[in-house]
Amino acid sequence: MKFIEFIAIKELAPSLRARCERGSLLAFKKSASFLFMMLLLAASTFAQQPNDLITRGNGLYKDGKFGEAEMTYREGQTQGADAFISGFNLGDALFKQERYEEAASAFQALPNLTDDKEQKAAAFHNLGNSFMKTKKYQEGVDAYKQSLRNNPTDIDTKYNLSYAKRMLQKQQEEEQKKDQDKDKDKKDDQQKQDQKQDEKKDQDKKDQEQQQKDQEKQDEQKEQQPKEGEISKEDAERALDALDQDEKKIRDRLEEQKIKKGVKGNIEKDW
């Protein structure tokens, strides 16, 4: 079974799931003493009880009842079932419920619980898948590499690693583009701010020049206004014009009188 993007989680083979049930029987065959064998058998019977919870959880898992399977695996863990197998299957059940971060936590704890390289590889493989689902591509790449160190021939993990590298590169390119866009937006904003400041400076300068002109005009108007006890320039000019007119009239009358007197003095008497 595959995801749309990459290979699905690995599930423990029936032989691995049943290991907890077989382990005690193998020990029984190697016994040299009847008493010792009886003690082992008793221990085996006691140990099988929590491991039965794993078997029950597997049945629920196969039926698609992942939530119930999760609870059963957790119960098995508290009862002392095989730590690796119950933890691995718990991680699978959480993954199926799309609780990927919880699944990653479950798988992360597993490699330290076993010396079996196949089991370590399967745990790292599923850990990588959990990281991929949450777009933690760098962590996914690292997990798949760890899986291949334990099982170099696994084709599914090789495929997933290749896919994870592509997704990581794409993510890095997108982040780089976002950073570039942010820098560009910053520069554009700074240019806009600089332009606004320049426009404000130009407007302030124009306003200052206009204020200066208005002040000069007001000062000029004040200078033209007459002080107390003085006549204005316009009134003075009108007065001068009036005086000029009066003086001209006086001169004209005098000239006219002179002419008249001169004519009268030149008339000869007719004796």
C-alpha cells in the first residue's frame, strides 16, 4: 500500500508480531532441567497475558478500528507486553488516525528498545513517514538514512529518501523565494517611504517660500499704509495733482490778464 506521494508505513510481519508469543517456547526447548522448564512455562503463561492484548489490538487494527486498537496497545504496554512490538503497532494505529506528531514520538522511542536491525530499520522508516506528513522534510531525510543504515537493501526506504530529498529541496527553494520577496517588499517599502519624505520636503519648501512671499507682501502693504498723523502716498499724490491743477489754472488766468492788458495799452487814440 502506498500514499499518493510516498510509500506507506511498514507494518510488522506476522512472524514479528508473534515473536513475543514464541519467545517463551524457544526458551522452553533449551531447558536442561524439568524444574527449570516448569518455571519457564509458568513465566511464559504469565507473560502471554499482556501480549494477548497485542494480538487483540492487531485484530482491531485489521478491522480498521484504529482508535480501539490504539487503546488496546496502550493497555498492553501498561501490562508489560513486548515494548517494541506494542510501541510499533501503537505508532501505526496513531498514524492511521492521522495523528502524525504522536506517531513520530512513538516511533522515535523504538530503536533503543531492540538490537534487531530489521526492526530498527522499520521504526526509522515509519518515523520518516510521520515527519513527511508534517512537512518536516529534513527530519524525514535523516530518518530514512538511519533506516537504510540498518537495512541498506530496502527499496521502499530508498524511494522515500529520494522523494524526501526532492521535497526538502523544493521547500528550501520556496523559503528562499519567500525571503527574497520579503527583502524586495522591504526595499519597495523603503523606497516608498523615501519618496514620501522627499515629497514632504518639497512641499515644506514650497510652503515656506509661499509663507515668505505672503509675509513680504504683508510687510509691503504695511509700509504703504500711512502712519498716524500722515497722509497716504495715494492721498499725497492726489493732493499734488490738485495743486498742480490749481497752479496751472492760476498761471492760465495770469497769462490771460497779461494779454488783455497788453492789447489795451497798444490802442492808439484817434484824435
